[in-house]
Amino acid sequence: MSTQPRKLDAKEPLDLLQGTLDLLILRTLIFGSQHGQGVARAIQQTSEQELLVEHGALYPALQRLEERGWISAKWGTSTSNRKARFYSLTPAGRKQLVTETTKWQRLSAAIARVLGPQTTDQ
Amino acid sequence: MFRRKRKSSDFRAEIEAHIELERDRLIQQGRSPEDAQAAARRAFGNVLQTEERFYESGRWQWWDNLRQDVRFGIRMLVRNPGFTVTVILTLALSIGANTAIFSLVNALLLKSLPYSHPERLAAIYGKTTGTDAYNMRRSIDGEQWELLRDGVPSLLSAVSAGITSGVNLQSGSHAQYLHAARVSAHYFDVLALHPLLGRNFSEDEDRPHGPKTVVLSYATWRTAFNANPQIIGQAALLKGEPYTIIGVLPEHATTPLNADIYIALQPSREGEGGGTNFEAIMRLRDSATWQQADAQINSAWSRSQYALRHTGDHLTYYLVPLQKGQTDSLQAPMLAVMLAAGFILLIACANLAGLTLVRMLRRTTEIATRVSLGASPWQVQRQLWIENLILAVLGGLVGIGAGALALRALLLLLPQNFLPVADVSLDVRVLTFTLALALLTSFFFGMLPALITRKIDLRSAIASRGIVGGGAVRLRQFLIAGEVALTVVLLAAAGLLIRTLVHLETLSPGFNSNGVLAAKASLDDVRYHDPAAFRKLLSQSVAAMRQIPGVQNAGVGLTLPYERALIDGATLSEGKQAGQEVSTDTIYVTPGYFETLQIPVLAGRSFTDADGPDATKVVIVNRAFARLYFNTEDPVGRYLTDDAKRARLIVGVVENTVGSSAGGLTDDHAPLTSDQTIYVPAAQVASGEFLTVIHAWFQPSWIVRTESSMESVGAAMQNAMAGVDPNLPFSGFYSMNDLMAETLAIQRLEVALLVTMASLALLLSAVGIFALVANIVLQKKREIGIRMALGSTIGQAMVQVARSGVIASLLGVAIGLLLAAIALPAIRSALFGVGVYDIPTITVIVATLLLVTLLAATLPTLKIATIDPATTLREE
């Protein structure tokens, strides 16, 4: 007897973590094309090591963004002369980044408003 | 969209690249290569899981899931071989039955006729209104044909002689008997058949006394003329005269007449054209409409003598598609049988629904576990539907095989050339039908369990050790009542048809059909138009046949019992009905005809050699004729006047013999009847013209009574004939029982089909009842154990359990009898010698069902004897 793994449906509303990772990837790529390891490093560095991205989680996310047409990818050579797959932002991805950023800012502001008084009360 | 954009190998390469880049970075930071490699992997996390997630996001996932579901489904089905085999066999039988029947329906009623633009082909029907209203295909007479040909510009019309006849083809020293059709000019044009060689009949060749011409079928051209390409314009010695071969039809070209050769009909208002002896076919011309054509026909024929004779009938003519015209008589029986096949499918569905329902309930634990492990309702449903689909497809495939076998058996049952189509095959339409049927069935039998499982309550399902559903028993009882009801209807229909067939086959034939060998020869031959030559042939050949060792008697008759006879006029010259002209079957016979067939002479005498051409003109009538026209008086010694206006002395009365009513006017005639018949001595047929006309329609039969083997006597008969005329071949030899079987072919077919269906229905119902009770035994094992521990006997427990099956079946019988009472009058027209509400039939059916029910309900309860109360209690 086996259970079926739940299918990942592209139309399903993304949970917060996934949405956040997508946003961070798009944001990182605004500075130019980058391979997956570079994206991971950049997120870690720019978040001053606060955000620890499990590298493995990055690739399905990259794949998803690629399938949605927000980023495009092609194989190239890294500065250290290794073959790597480079991602760059598409115009649609750029637009998505603006939307997502706005949404995220509204969301975090709202959460901050909710959480703010409660934390001071305690 | 079904192609994954990116291969998983590409994804894996990317991950590898990532880990190497990360390792490079860590080495740069001063860590050892081994340490760096490990750290890079650690930072990445689970590579396998990442790859899996990538894989799942792919668009082929539905395919993977499907494959997984199918694999799992097959495993589940293999693990329950009893269930699987029952379901597949049930499906195979029901779908097979439907496939076979539908192939016939397809070939007969659905497939287009094999001609160009078959939808523009038509046959002529006539409808009368009033008390004796009927509606049927019409034959037309010579005048109507001329009016049709010249007065209906909307149609291209042609006629043929209503029946194909036999003719002799002489090639060298070899003579052969061929089936010939006589057709008018444009007959092949109406069918849009273009000759392979030569041309079709011209209008000139179709005029009375026009040139004698013939068109060969492809097969005849090959076999009788060695496929000679220079054959056109040569003469063929047909009917003792040279006929010019003007055309050869292409291979696979068929006509509604399906003859070996075609001769110009040369129709006129005289001779056979004086009666409605022609069958018309027509093609609608390009610019015309059916309404125009109907109107033109009615207006053209309103001036005919036929219309004037039938003014009281309010006869209107109309055109119907030729397809329908050709298969009209088969339509009702085919649809009835198709309906019966549909019943089988419904019964099978009810059974399968019951079976899958039980299986589903027994799988409640499994399903509950899956749901609690996170399977969505959709996933559970999908799994169940896929299992149903697998069963449906397997059942459908086996069903196609069963159907193909059944169809072959069915076609073997039919006499040759019985069906008006060249072949019946499992074509694309039939296969599509079968596939659709299999899917539909799986939908029907899958729907019920699917609806039930939606209501499964997880907690109670797990707690109750996986057996749920007292309500399901009630539901299954209704299903079984339904299938038993349909079975009753099928059994009743089959029973009535069996009674009909038995009635017809055991009808007193009026003669001794055993030990008679018959053969036909064609006298549609210029050598025998002269009555003297005809007389000489008959007397010499009969005398020669009487010399054959083992032959007790021999004779010749224009037609035999079981055959359609010539209908001719006779005038009663005495009694209160004197001067009245009546229609009667008329048969010329030689002395020895009655003795050979052993038809009893009831009064007066039989014919003798003394009843020659110059002696007193005599006639023998049958009992039906004597009774109708002479009532209780003795007809012997009275006179009647034959069609040639000659008075004939009635010298004898013979027993009625059964004849075919295929020539009867309406459909509700029994296939076998005892019509009024008069017999005249063959030697006293004085008109060459009369001989010519009747021999164009009928081929007389030579009969011998013998106790020797049919084969050796057949050869000896041919030899005896060759001694008199070496160029007169026989058509083939057959017994009177063969003749009866051929006459009753439709009845036999109906019985064979319905009996098969009814047995199938009975079998399925029995399986259904058996499964119900067996399942209850299984479900109630604990309850029964407790009851027995408390003092109940095995017998009481058995009765208690079997009751549910018996009650369901009884309810079904009651509903079925009601349904039968409503539905069966529809087959009244197929019944002879038995009423629709036939008490013996109903009694037998009810008794059969009770017996089967008791068996099916008791057998599974025998298992109760093996229940040990102690064990069951311990399990509690």
C-alpha cells in the first residue's frame, strides 16, 4: 500500500516561504545573470547571513520561475572556468519583481503592525 | 505540452556544477578538498529529494501517476483472481453477445449499400388506408413499369423479375446450372455499376422479342469462360439458345439479386407483365427531390389499370431508401435481438456493480488508511476508476474475441445466401461500438461503489475491521431483483419463440418427409417450350429413376412442400359459388408424386399414366380447397375450370401439405401454411406459352423415395437424367428436411439468438444471487457464530442467510412477469401456434428461476457448516 505524493500544482497559492524565496531570487538576478550557487551566495551575503537558504531548495524554485517565464537560463562558463547554468531576469520577471516587492512590503508592514503592539505588551 | 522542457540529466548536471562551485569557494577559503566537498554537500541538503521535486514539477507527472495507479490496480486485481476472473468473464460474455449482434445490425441496417451515392437509391412502397391498412414494398406490373419509366422524370428506374431462377449454360459438352436474374435496361445504371468489359443492356435489347443478350458476373466469367478477355460479342449457349455476351461485371460488384448471370428482362404488359411480377429499384436524379418523385409516381400510376382495379384501397405510393427496402423483413427481429443484447449488458452491469461494491466495502480499511496517510479523495477515486477501466478494457478485449467466435457460429447457423449482404465482419464501427460499450459498462458498474465510498467515515471504518454496509445489502438486493426481472422477460420471449418453432417444425407436414431426395433442373430452355418435349422428358426421366436400385418411387412436381407455389386462377363451375374465380396454389405433378412423398389420398384416386394429353382433363384438390369451396360435399366427380378455360374433372382429394408463405402478401403470415392447392397432371399442361412463363420462375423438382444413402442415389439420379438429356444438369441434391430448415431459417435464428441470450441472462442472475449470499455469509460470520453458540442450528442459520437472495429473486420474478406482460405483445407477430400469455411457458420459466435461485442461494450457505462458534467467539 502506498500513498500518492501530493502533486505540486503551479496554480496552487504559494506558501509564504516559497513566495519569499522566489522574490529573493528575482531580486538577486536584477544585477545581472548568475548561476544557482551564485544566487545562493548572494542571498546569504546580502541578508548578512540572516537568511540561510538550503541550496537544494533553490533549484526547484529556479525551475519553477523558469517555467513561468520570469527567468531564462542557459549554460555558460563561470569565472572559475566551470560549466554552470546561468539565469537572467526576463522582462516578465522584472514586472513580477515589482509586483512581488510591493506585495511583500505591504504584507510585512501589515504583519509588523499586527505583531508590534503584542510584542510590546509582553 | 506533454513534453518535458528540460531533461532530468540536465538538472542533475546543474546540481553537480553547483556543488563543485561551492567546493571551489570553500577550498579558496582554505579548507581541505575533502572537507570542502562534504560541506558543499551538506549545504545543499538532500540531492535526491531535490531531484525528486524537480521531477514532480514536470508535466509528465500525470503519466507517472497513471502508470503507478495502473501498476497498483493490476496488482490488486491479480491478488483477487476470483473477483477479476468473474468480472472479466461477465464483461466478455455480455460484450461479446453485443458485439456479435451489433455486427449483424451493422452489416444489415447501418452499412451503406456498396454503390455510389447509396442514399439516392430507393424502392417503391405502397400504403393503404382503411380497415385493412398495410404498408409494404410493392411489386409492379408491366403497365406500371411503362408509366414509371416514361412518366417519372425525377427518377432513373429499372425493374427485375422478382425472383432469380435457374438456367442451363452449355459450354462444349459440359452443361451447368446457374442462377440467373432478369433485369431491365438501366438496372446496372441505377446501381452505378460499370462493366469491367463491354457494356450494360441497351433499351433496344430490353424490348420484347429484342436480341438475346447476357451480362456475366465476374465469378462466372472466370469459372465458365476462363476469364477470356475477348469474350464480348461471343455467344453463350443459354437455355438452349445462343445469347450474345455484351458485358462482364467488375469483381466484387454485387446486385440485390446476386446472380451468376443477368439476362435482359424485356418487360411488357403481356405474360408475366400482366401481373405485379416486377420489382423496381430507382435512383433519384441529381436535380430532383423525393417529394417530386413521389408525386410523379402517384400521378403516373393513377391512370393505370391496376389503380382502377384497386380504387377502394386508397393506395398511395412512396419511395423508401433501398437499404430499408432490402432489409425490411429483418429489421424488427434484428432490433428485438439487439434489445435482448442490451438487457444482457444491463444485467451484467448490475452484477458487476454488486461485485465491485462488495469489493469496495472490503477495501474500506485500505482506503481509510490511504486517506489518513494523506491521499486526497481525488486520488482514491482515481485509483478505483483506473481499476474499473483496466477491467473494462480487458473485458472488452476478451469480449471482442468472444463476439467474433459467436458471430462465426451464428453465420454457420444461417443457410447460404440468406443474408442480403456479402459479408458480416467486425469492422471499425463494430470495434468502436464495443470499446464504447466497455467504457460505458465500466462507468455504470463503477459509479455505484464510487458514490458509496464518498461517504466512508474514516474512524468507524477502521474501528469496524473493514466490513461496513448493511444498507449495501438492500441495494444489492434491488440490483438482483432488477436483473432477475430482465431475465424473466428474456426467458419468456425465448420460451415463446421455442414454442413457435416447435409448433412449426411439428406441424403435420401432410407427407412423409423422411427418405425423400430432391433435385431441381431448369426447364427454362427452348428445347422444353413444346409441351410434347416436356412430357417426354418427364416420363422418360421418371421411368429411368424408378430403375435405380433402392429407389421405391419417383416423380416430378413444379414445386414441393415447404416451397412457395405458383398462384394461379381457377373458376368454380358448380355449386352455389359457380362462376367465381378464385386464386389457388397450382402445382403440376407427374404420376408418382403423391406416392413418392406419401401424401395420403383422402378420396377418389391419384394420377396415373392414363391421365395423358388426350384423355379427360382431370385435377386433384387438397383438403383445404375441398373444405373451402365444397364444404361437406364430396368434390370428386365435380368440375372446375382452369386458367386456360378448360373444364377439369376432380378425381381426387389429397391431404394438405405445408407450404411456404414467403409469397404471401402481408408479414403476419405464418412461415408455413396449408393453402388451398390444386394439382394437375404435368402431361395435361397443353400450353407452351404457359410452360415458358412458369419455367422462367420455377424450376421443377425431381423426387425419389429411397432407403439407400443420399449420395449414391444422387449420382444415380444425375445418370438417369443424362440418359434422357445429357445437357440437363441438376442444381444439387437435398432432402425434404433440408428444405424445411431453410424455410424456417429466420425462426431458427431467432430461437438460437434468444435462447443464447436468455441462458446468458439466467447464468448472470445466478452468479449475482450466489455472490450476494456468499458475501453475506462472509460478512455475518461472527453473527452466525454467536447465534450458533446460543443454540441456533446450522439449518436455521443457512435459511436466515439464503433468504436475502431468495427474496430479491422473488421480487425480480414478480416484476419480470409484470414487465413481460407489458412488453411481450410486441413480439406477437413472430409467434405462431402459441399465445403471448402462455401458461405452460410462464410456469416453466418461474419454476426454472425458482430452482436456479434456490441453488444459487443455497450453495454459498454450505460454508456455514464450517463455521466454528468457538473460534468466532474467541475472535470477539
